[in-house]
Amino acid sequence: MSSRFLATSIGLIAILLWAVLALTTALASRIPSFELLGLTFAVATAMGAVSWLFRPGAASALRQPLPVWALGVGGLFGYHAVYFEALKRAPSAEASLIAYLWPLLIVLFSAMLPGERLRWHHIAGAVLGFAGVLVLGLSKGLSGFDSHAIPGYLLALACAFIWSGYSVLSRRLKTVPTDAVVGFCGATCLLAFLCHGLFEQTVWPEPREWLAIVGLGLGPVGLAFYAWDRGVKHGDIRLLGVASYATPVLSTLILVLVGFAEPGWGLGLAVLLIVGGAVLGSLDKLAPRPLKIDAASAKVTP
């Protein structure tokens, strides 16, 4: 088994774990957002720090420049603080789908980086993705639309931009070791508890909520970040990017299966539009690049 294949497989684990993020968060919906954020990232930090006991010197990865810390902590803390709040203010399935526009936005933002071009299928994919978001609201009917959920939808949209921006900028930091993520998780935990003390009242979790919190910290808010970091830095990034478009589908199906969402036509059509738009937006990643033949030197290059 090649190291590249192994790293790609590890990255795919993150995608599977993120599919249950909406469900486990909904199970702990009674816990204030920042309290939940602090508790889950405390578990994630402890899990990473324990691994250092078996790898002497790994903690040296925390010695990173300030911009690296700003990106890591800003991405993790910013995304989850907004995401948890979005799920409290809007239905889980709809908010989760909107937040999972991030794979499509990653494609769009990546195309704007130096050396890349924004092509027609990028724009068409973006239009399809946002059409899916629109369908979510229209499927409720104008008379039945809950205006109180609008802030939640907007927060979920902000999540998509925060995570896609963090992911694209992280592509430039491939030399930063994965162990640095432990520090980002720890800083996120401290910021979350600080905000909790300033803005929220503590709610002591019930046994079922403790299970959800530990599950979040070990999986979607813990192992997933370490696995994703490993995958995108050492695995097949194109395959991981395309595979991440399956996350909203898996997440929504799980919510429907456990009764947290209704399998209506609007939800199904929104899934098709968002995933279809994401695939269309990554058309150049899916299609093989044609070979170029240098007539002068008779060399074949990709």
C-alpha cells in the first residue's frame, strides 16, 4: 500500500465523520453554542495531546508563525461557533445543506488563485448550488416560511465561506505538520470557554448529551481535522475534493433516517442541485487533462 493511497484513505475518513456532525450537534442542541464548542474541542485537544506521549518531539509542531496560528484558530473557532449557532436557529437539514456549500466554494476560490482561471462550468456550478439553497426556502411555501429561521440560514451560509476560505488558504501551508492542529484545537477551546463565560449561562449536560459531546470531540470535531489535514497534504487532493461533495448527501440522509428531517421533494431537489452544481464546478478536476506533444523535442507532457 503506497503512502499516497494511505493518506487519501485517511482523508476520506474525515468526510464520513463530517456526515454525522449535524446529527450529533442536534442531539446536544440544549447546550449553549460556546459551551458546546469548548467541551468538544477540549476532547479533541486531549485526544491529540495524548498521542504526543508516544511520539517524543511532536509538540514542537506548535512553534509556528503568527499568521499560521491566525488561520488555524480563525478557521476552526470561526466555523464551528457559527455552525453550532446556525443549527440552533434553523432546521438541521436545511442549515446543514447550506453550510455544505463549502466544497463548491473551495472550487471557485481555488480557480481564482494565481495560475488558475475561472471557467464557465465554475460559474454554472455556483448557480446550481445557490439554486439548491433557494429551493429549500421555496419548498416551504411563502405563507409557511418561518422568518425566524432566516438568521440561521445566513449563519449557515457564513459557515460555507469561512471553511472554504480556511481550506484554500491552508493549501499554501503544506509544510505545517498535522500536530499543529492540536494547538489550534486547544486555542479554539479556550476562546470558546471565554465567550461562554461572557455571553452564556452554563447548562449541565444530561447523560445523552455527554455522549453526544464526547462523540463530537472524538469524531467530527476531533479525528476528522487530523485526518483531513493528513489527506490534503499527502494524499490525492483532487479525489478528496470530489469525494467531499458526498458529505451533504450523507448528512441529510442520516438526519432523515433518524427522524430529524422530513424526506420532502424540496429537500431531495436541493440535494441534487447542490451536489450537481459541485460536480459541475469541479469538471476540470474530474476530466483527465489532455496530453501536450512538443513537436520540437518529441516529448509528451501533461
